[in-house]
Amino acid sequence: MVFKSDSNPSASNADENSTLVLAAAGAVSPVSELNAINRAALCKTASVVHVQRNDQIKPENSHRWLMYLIEGSLTLYSGKEEVGVINARTPEALKPLFLDKGAYQSGRTSTVAKLVKFGREQLDILLKEQQKNAISVTDVQVGELDNLVFDDIIDAMENNTATLASSADSAAKILASYNQVAGIPELAEIIQCDPGLAVHIVRAANKTEVGTAESTSSIRGAITRLGVEETQRTLTGLLQRNTMVPSSIIIEKRLRRFIQRTTLSSAIVQVLAKELPHLKPEVAMLVALTADVGELLILSHANKHAERFSDEQQLAAVIENLRIIVSGWLMSHWDFPAEFVDACNTARDWYRNHNGEITYTDLVTAALLIIQSEMPDSEHSSIPSANNLLLARRLQQSGIDLTSPGDIVKAASSRLVSVQALLKAS
């Protein structure tokens, strides 16, 4: 390929290239998600590439650059087979070239063309920093009962008395089997059977003094940091203190459903993450376990104040109104990494239009959609069908097909069967 790069243009070309780069930055995805200040910063390191007619373009250094066609046209090839054409100033040209390496591996210009390249690493840094500094406003219509529950939970957070309940069934199985397992992987799988316990164990590990400020993002990492014996002592104390005795059939039913849904979701995201090299299955599992963690706080409140809840519909309405905001606040208050907070705040935003690489949050959303598709709740659910969702299409491009979820559930269920076998080994 013969082309001329104007990453350091002459004075006569500088204004023209600057105009092209700025215009592209405001239009292409995901660069356009940056605010004006961050776009300007990214444009300083961008380059314009002039390509001659009939030149071949390959995804060389695509891990370093996001490349877009801004003038001319490009014929796409998979091997030697022509598979499509991209023309500048069309919707297809707003997406990075070679982002989906399975669709095509090279392109050839049919005219003189221009490309613009943006630094991938700098873009990722700017997007993460922008997200971190963003102000999020959640608008929820709440009633008097919602306010009572919310105020009590926030008071518990501020006074450091908030705890996450464990079910009596899970606690009994874990206490009977945790000291029978052979190593860290097996102990981690036992702990993941109880979402509340898993969060407390990871939080305990992140509060230890280990000479690093970096948080651990997996149960295995937490056990490694604490040590097996300390983990066993910690989980024993946590289960003895936090095991919930349901005060009503309503609470018992909701707690059982929460644990079943959350543990299945965590198994599903582990299966999905194996298809995505940039995501770690162990981290994905913990993100899924924590995404709805606020529901546990609401159930604990309801268990202490059963007189406030006359029926299951009343409790379900409070959970629907408060689950997202309480989950996000707790993960932030307990200093969990940003991807955990994001999953709490965003995983149930079914219709979001997120660009860029698949995230842990996307996997949690996919898991919830799969569960609703394969094992729908008997009650009315706010979870839509995956059909026609933008996220479903993006996942399909990465090899994850939500329209055929049976195999995913089967693989996830086999993981849960293995974990249950560990719990019964004693």
C-alpha cells in the first residue's frame, strides 16, 4: 500500500486537515461520545492519511488506531472475496474500519481516498475519565414507602452498618462444605453461591493493607489476598451474623428468586466472557453478582419492617423503584471499581445505544435478557425481549447470539451443577 500520512502536515495543509479531523471527531463513533474539550485533545494526535486509487488497506496496528473513511470509497474483502463497499459520508463510514475482523480483513480503494486515524488508547482513557466525572441523574417516581426504605438504607450506609443478607439454605450448605474443598478455585465457586457473602469477602480483601491501592475484582483474587484460612474464618463470621430468617412467605420467595436469578446470571456471563478476549470471566461473574445487590438491602429492610408491606406487589414495586439507585450507591460507597458501579446503574437500561467494545455491563444485560427469555417470571416483568435491541445486534457481531439462548443457558447450568456438587461433597 502506498499512502501519504499527514500526521505532521505542512502549513498549507494544516488548516484543511484540522477541519477534516474535527469534523470526523464530531460524527464518527465512538469518538463523538467525547465532549468538546476531550475531542479537541484527541484530535491533536490524530492523523489524516491520503490513499491512492487501487491501494490495499489492511488492519495493521488496529490495536493502536481507530481508522475511518472520510473521502472516497473502499471495497471490502474477506480473503479474495469481495463482501461489500463503504462510501464516505454514509452511516457505514461512521464506524471504525476493521472493528469486526470476522466480517472483512482488507479493503481496496476504488478512488483516491482519505482516512483519519484516532489513537485507540487515548480515546479509551478520555472516555473513561469523562464517564468517571459525569453527573448521573436518576428520575424515579416514588411514594412514601419508597422514601422510608431509601432513607433507612442510606442511613445504614453512612453509619457503616449496611449488611448484605445470606439465605439460610445457602449458609447451611456453605458452612457444611467450605473446609472440605481442595483449593482457591473450589472455595471461590462455593462463595459465589451466595451474592451477599461474595460482596462482603471481596470488600474485606480490599480493606486489607497489602502495599497496593489496586482493588481486587474477583472472588479468587480476594481469597488470594486474604489467604485461604482467613477467608474461611471471615466467611464463617459473616454467615453467622448475616443469615436472614424470613419473617414472611413474601420475603422468603423474593430472596429465593433473587439468589436464583443472580447466581444464574453470574454463570451466564462467565460463559459469554469466554468469547471476548478483552474481558475476564472471573471479573464478569462478580460484576453480575453485584449488579442488583441493592435488592438485598431492600429485602433486609422489608424483613425488619414486615408491617410496612401488606402484599408481594407492594414489595415488588419498591424493589423496582429503588434497586438501581441503591445498588449503584452501595458499590460506590464501598469503593468497588468503576465497572461494578456502571453495571448497577446501566445494566437495566435495555434500550441504551452504547458504542465501542462489549463491556461487563453489556454481559449482565445479556444475561438478564436470556433469563427472561428462557425462564420468564410468572409476574409482569419490565425486561423486554432481546429482539431488535441494539445491544443484541452488537453482541451478535461478537459471536454471541441472544436469539438462540438455549445453548448459553445449558452451558451456564452445567457450571451451576458442578458448584452444587461441591456443596454436596461434604
